[in-house]
Amino acid sequence: GHYGRDPFFPFTFREKTTSNGRAFAVLAPLHNGADVYPVEVGSLKEGQHVVLSGKPCKITDLKISAPGKHGCAKAHIVAYGVFDSKRLEMVAPCDNRIEQPVVEKNEYTLMDVTDDDFLVLLTADGKVKEDMQMPVEPALRQRIESNWTEGKEILIQTSAALGVEMVFGCKLVR
């Protein structure tokens, strides 16, 4: 279970059991929901990811104002959606907490393209993954299709955050 929730200590103790049945506690990151953890707004930096309007976003501009007569310093955050590239802005006190998503970048070997526009991919550990759709972005889609029809070996690059994974690039295996 949880042994108290300190907002400045984004970890929890999870109970694990050994093969002989003995239980022990391990320190594990506290993910409230789908792979996010709390951070202080004042500790953010450009290039990091945050959750704004329920979407994972990458910070492109961050300005921190000096503390005013009434209150603490404020941060002005400009970020773009990881999946939709929409611009979002937020102003928040530096001592507020904000969710930071875990964003994973993956590469898979392209095995096939199905008739209904799904990519058949091979993971690094040899498993077949068939739940990724061909990207809708025309230039990327055309690059994948032309290299595939020419019989080239292609690595599909994806980003995953908050339970969503999307193709953002491809590269040829040399």
C-alpha cells in the first residue's frame, strides 16, 4: 500500500513477493494514472515534457517572473502537443505542482503493411506488434510507402505517452 503521500517525494512503497512467499517493500515511482509524476513548476526547463489540458506537451519557451509584492514567482510556459503539435500556454506559481509525463521513444523494424493501413512491426525483443496505423502526415507516409515498395529495411520511430503511441519518423537500416 501507500505509506503516506508527500508531494515532494513522488515515490511509493510497493509490496513485492519473493518466490518463497516472503513479502518486501520496494521503492517505486508514483504514477498517478498513466505514467505521470508530480514536479514543481519552478523546476521545469525548456525541452522537458508536461501535461497541459490532459495532453503530453514539450516545453519550447519558459519564462519565470520575479516574485511580486503579493505572492511568489510565476512561470509562463509555452508548449506544443507531442501528438497534435498544438500550441498551449499556461501561467502558474512556481511552487505549484504539475504532472510530468513519461515519454518513451521506440524503434521497431517494419515487417509488413496490411491492406487496412496497419504496420506489422518487430520489437527489439522479437515480439510482433500490429496495433500501429500508418501515419496520416503525407510526407512521412509517402517516405514509408516508397521505401517499403523498393524493398528497403526500415526502422519505424514512435513516441509513447499517457497510453498513446504514434509514428513520428522512419529511417533506413544501413
